[in-house]
Amino acid sequence: MATDPYHQIKALHDPLVHEVLAHDDWSPWARKRLQEAAEHLLEVMLALAGPECRHCGVNVNLEATGRPRSYCSDACRQAAYRSRLTQRL
Ligand SMILES: [Zn+2]
């Protein structure tokens, strides 16, 4: 079993999101907003867990605004998002 913060957080986050979205009574709008909120929540939690890029492990510096970042680049963000979608199959 993975013990790093990334996989611990995902192990809590993914089943919860999956369970919520499994309900049929969400409107398309609500479902879209829930998915967006879940993605954002995951990014924030992962950013709080550590300063490394969640995809390649490169150290990620905070932006000038102090906004937490989960990935070193948009490319890594996209790659990680695609891999998450694939893992849910
Ligand atoms: Zn990266």
C-alpha cells in the first residue's frame, strides 16, 4: 500500500467523488460543477501535502501570489489528469 501523501489523499478523494457522482439525480450542470470542484479540491489538497509536482516530482515553487501549485507545468497537469481518467476505468 502506498504511504506517500499523494496516494493517501487520492485513496480518500477518488472513492468519495466516484460515490457522489454515481447518483443519477444530478443535473448535467450540477454534475459538471461537482467534477470541477472535486478536481480543484484535489489539487489544493495535493499542493498542501508537499511542494513536488504531482506528476514528475520536480520541485514546484509557489507563485508570487502564494497560490498553491500541484504541477510544475501545464503539460504535467494535463498528463496527470489523463492518467487519472485512465485509472478510473
Ligand atoms: Zn512536472
